[in-house]
Amino acid sequence: MEVRTQGIRLLMNMLLLLVTTVDFGDFQRHDSAFPQVVPNRQQFFELESISISCEGLNGLTGWRVMKKTKGHVRPCASTWETSTGPCNISNAYPSSDSGEYWCEIAGIQTTNTVNITVTGGPVILDSPVNPVTEGDNMALHCRKKDKKSNFTADFYKSGISIGHRPTVSMMNPTVSKSDEGVYKCSISDTGESAESWLIVRSLETRAQTEDSYFHLYLGVGVSMMVLLLLLAGLLYWLKYQQKIQGHTEEMPLTQKASEVESTQATYAVITKPRMMKESRAASWSVCSPERPAHL
């Protein structure tokens, strides 16, 4: 029974490793190298709601969103016990929620970091939180906390003005590597936003990513084959151990039967001469005449 329990436990561990490998491959396939932030922007007004999750890791358990604020690293959730799963911030504050965020499993960081800025000011820049790729469309928006009034905005890249936009939005239909940099916006008589870094991935980087996915899939396939072979070997080993255990349990019965036969044979050898002696004594007493008493 102990051998069987150990075998089943080993089998379950191997199956868990297989599922983890496949699901982690699925996580990478979704291009989830960054946490998913909703709304998809880097800057937020104070008291806004923010959701940070690791969508590609939904098939696994134990993943959590971590954050680093003012040099301190801790789970995004309020307590470690309840920190697995998405992190939902209902009322964001600049002091406690501005910082770096990433995903991890079992203490191992599994994504890159994203930067979130929560401001108490009246203006924010709405820019993508994750990198954009060359050739994609990109839009930058300048948002005012007071949405009722009409306004115009100025956009800056690396401190240099790049245009005055009455629509408070700057559209770029074809992003290039040259668009990468630090952006901010300002609104007259209101204020300016914080700065955010826009990352642009080259097409070569995308090709390298796809190539890395191919190697990942190949590694997952090889891992599955190796695990299947190990499972087959484990099943054969369990069957062999059960056979040996059954043979061992039958041995005492065989030995007991041999001891009984040996005892019976010994008893027959010992009792046979005694029976012959008693038979002769009886014959002698019958055949011999009784002698007269001596006078």
C-alpha cells in the first residue's frame, strides 16, 4: 500500500508539472510579457479605479500582482493571503499606488514591469501602458479632471513641443522607432501632466519574439514526450512492485504447509516402533503359559 501511495503521489506531481508547462506556454503565447492594466493607460487621477491582472496566467494558481512603491515591494492586494488573482484598486492614491507593477508565481517574476502614475493634479496624459509595435496605430490624449469645460492641449516629447491640438488628442497612424520617448501634455490655465515613457518595439523584435515562441513550443512538446515516457515507466514500475509484494505475502502460507508435513512425517517415524513393541508384548503374554507358584 505504501508503494502504491508513493507512486500515485509521484504521478500527480508529474501531471501537475505537465499542466504547468503547457499553461505557462499558453501564457507566453498571448504575448503577456506585461501585466494587463484596465483602463489601458499609465496615468490616473486620484480616487480612480484601476485593475491589474495577469490574463495569460489564468490557467495557473498562485500567481499574484506585485508592486514597488517608494522602494518597498509588496503584493498589490492588501494582504498576502488574499493576493492571488487580479488586483483591483477602487480608490487610487499617489503615495500608495504610484509605482512599478509585475506578475509572479511562487516568488518568481514572470512578466516585465509597467509603471503607473497616480496624480492629484487636474491633468493626465493618456498613453498606452504596454509597448507599441512599429506600424501600429497610436493615440495620445490629454485629459482634464473637470470634463465639463472645453479646452485645447499642447503635447511635448522630451521637453520639446510637438504640436497644439484643439481635439486634445494626437494620432499617429504609423508608429516608428523614432516615436519612442518621454511624453507629456499641458492645458492652458489648468496645468500639465506628469511624464510617461512610450516604448516602441521594432519589427525585428517582434520576429525574435515569434522565434522565441517557436522554441518555447518545441520545448513544451519535448517536455510532454519525456513526461509521457516517465509516466509509462512509472506505471510499469508500480505493476512490478505490486507483483513482488503479492509474491512476498504468499510465502508464509507455503512455509507453514511445509512445517505441517514435516511434523506429521516425524510423528509417524517415532510412533511406529512403539506400536510394534506393544504388539510383541501382547503376543508374549498370550502365548506364554503361566508358571506355577514355587512351594
